Amino acid sequence: MSRSAASGHPVSAAPATREALPWPEARRVATGAGRRLAGAPKPLDEALGGVLDGPLDALTDLPAFDTSAMDGWAIAGTGPWRIVGEALAGQHPSPALLAGQAVRIATGAALPPGATAVIRRENGRVTDDRLHLSVPPSPVPGQDIRPRGQECRAGERLLPSGTPVTPAVLGLAAAAGYDELRVVPRPRVELLVLGDELLGQGLPRDGRVRDALGPLLPPWLTRLGGAVGAVRRLGDDAESLYRAVDDSDADLIVTTGGTASGPVDFVHPVLRRVGARLLVDGVAVRPGHPMLVAQLPDGRPLVGLPGNPLAAVSGVLTLVAPVLRALGGRPEPAVRRAELADAVPGHPMDTRLVPVALDGRTAEPLRYHGPAMLRGIAAADAMAVIPPGGTAERGTEVVVLDLDWE
Ligand SMILES: Nc1nc2c(c(=O)[nH]1)N[C@H]1C(S)=C(S)[C@@H](COP(=O)(O)OP(=O)(O)OC[C@H]3O[C@@H](n4cnc5c(N)ncnc54)[C@H](O)[C@@H]3O)O[C@H]1N2
Ligand code: MOO
């Protein structure tokens, strides 16, 4: 918030100095700031993107009955076989086969009782209602039969609680007999982009710049499990920020800009006015140190991201991602590590997050990583975590945070 602006409401300025939390601790606090949302039953077509609220246990054996795995003939005993009928997918099982009998059968059709194997269409020949093998040897018992319960038995655990509901999970749930699933819904996110200087289109002009975070954040927060409503761009005006925060019923509010101590940085004063409690007020990380997490009086979290675009990216990885995971009941991703392809200077006191391109186990640090720049991160696969202290030399193994945005 760089332009001079007047607020209609009397809000005091933010304090000049705050206690910055070490980066690992800030992430832990962020994880604890989101209470898992209540699960609810959803029809399958509305469950996508949620997280299983309870394990997925099979409601049936799968397959639910013995089926043919191939188009051909179901046979009993040894051949040649007399063809006594036909079995198509979706039909009741045909009458029991006796030794020396066969039925024509389609893939997925219920196997008649007594059938011992299936002969594929291309391996048999029919003359005068008699089936002969054209390709020996005789099928072994059970050949090309999918026996009932091959994939699972009724009651068997298919997936644990907390599994993200993907299209494949929907398919498995349907196959296993479910019409609806109990899911933790995607947390609803309200995104408030602050700054009089921000333009929605065209070239930067007259001291104004394009809003980079309005386009950047919604698809990313969606990838991270949020349900992001329309972005609201607000001017540098404490009253409209106050009203937006006070009116919002989102599970998580994310603001951008206005976190520092400039003349129109209203996030802190507005948080005080709504009675929010600051859980994280500054993080020892570069870029992004003025990022914050607050808890509204009713317990809902608000994350304040700094306005500098790369600082905001750092804030998403540090604070928003853990809060969203906690709200949405998603597990933490496995820690990933890579070796630096070049030395990266550390910050004396703060953790650094540096855009890197990954090539297998190697992380190449990228240029253009200033807090106001997006050029480096747009070419990056991840951000490398450089602990405080001296230089991380070439070959040092560091934690990398996947951007995972495609
Ligand atoms: N006296 C101090 N000044 C600053 C400090 C400090 O500790 N003391 N911290 C600096 C750091 S670090 C950062 S990061 C920024 C954070 O500032 P705010 O969160 O208050 O953000 P703004 O002042 O609103 O904006 C900063 C910068 O980013 C541009 N911006 C904002 N929003 C967007 C957007 N959506 N798209 C593109 N660019 C955006 C804005 O125009 C400013 O240039 O404060 C430092 N100052
Ligand atoms: O959040 Mo600031 O990056 O450290 O410019």
C-alpha cells in the first residue's frame, strides 16, 4: 500500500517492531491454526476434491460374482464341448454347466455355476454346435475367470480416512457400492487483495502496477485444496477491509499487502479492531517476513500475506498451505530433498526460500528472486529452504518445497 490514502475509521498504526517466529515454528503454528472442518455426506459427483472423512470400506465383494475376463466360451470339464447357451454382461447367470458343456460368454458376464475356465474367442472353433480348441493346450482350471472377491471382500479397507477424493477414488467408491461419500469439504477461501496502486488490466502507469496476486493465488490455492471464491480487490482503506473481514463467512481469509508498517498498511489495525488474536506476527524468513496468521474471535483463521509478490509466494508455502491442509484434513506431503547445483548465501538470522529448477535430485538456484520479482519463480519447480547462517555450498542437501501448481 504505497499511496497516501485516508481511512474513514480511526485505527491506530501497526507497531514498528514485532517478534518474528523462526520459520519451522511458524509452519507448526499455522498447522495448529486450522481446525479440521466437519465432514458431511456428499453425492459422488459433489465429493471430488474433498478428503475422505473416515475410511472407504468395500460394501460388496469385488467382483461381486465370478465373471469372465474375456470374450469366448465358458466351459466345464474337458472338450470338445457342446454349446448350450449364451451369457452376456448384465444378465442373470445362466443355468449350471455340466462337464462337456459350454456357453458363449462376453467379458464381464456372470459365469454359470459349474464353469471351470474360459476359452478366448480366438482360441476356439465351433462346428455343429461343438466347440473345439483351435489353439492348444486346454485351459487350466480358473483360466480367464475373475473370481468373486478377487479385488476385495465386503468390509475390506480400500482406502484410509484422509485420502483426497480424486476421480479414481470416485470410480472405486462407485464400483464398491457407494452412492455418496462422507468427505471433509474443501475449505472456502476468501481472497482480499489490498492496494490502491493495483491495476486489473493494461500496462503499469502513473505509479500504478498490475495486480499479480489476483491471477496467481486462486488457481494455486485451489490446487492446495481450497475452494476459492471471487477475488475482492480493495483499496487502501481500513473501513472497507474491516467490513470485508467482518462480513466474510469463509473458512479462511487470505489478505495480500498491507502487512508492514507503511502509512496505509491497515491489516494489523483492522485485526485489532475485529478482536483477532495474532498467532504469527512476522516470520524469520526471506522473502516474506511480515507475513502473519490471526485467529478471528470465532476461531476462523486469517493469513496476511505481504504484498511483494515473491514474499506472498513464500507466505503461501509457509502459512497458507499448512492452514489449508489442517482445515481440509489433508496429510502433510513427504519431505523432499535435493542437492544444490550452486552455492546459495544464507541469511544470518532468517531462513531463505529460493526458487529452484529441479532436475532429478539436483536443485538449480534461479536468478530474479528479489521479493518484488516473479521471473525466477515462474521458471521454478520448487523453493529450496536455506537455513539461517552461512552459505549453503554447492552439493548441500536441502529441503525443497514443491510448487505443484500444474
Ligand atoms: N519500514 C519497513 N518497510 C517495509 C518492511 C519493513 O519491515 N519495514 N518490510 C518490507 C517487506 S520485507 C515487505 S515484503 C513489504 C510488505 O509490505 P506490505 O505487505 O505492507 O505490502 P504493500 O506495502 O501493500 O506492498 C508491497 C509491495 O508489493 C506490491 N504489491 C502489493 N500487492 C501486490 C499485488 N497484488 N500484485 C503486485 N504487486 C503488489 C506493492 O505495490 C508494493 O510495491 O514491505 C516492505 N517494507
Ligand atoms: O517480505 Mo519482504 O520480502 O521480505 O520484501
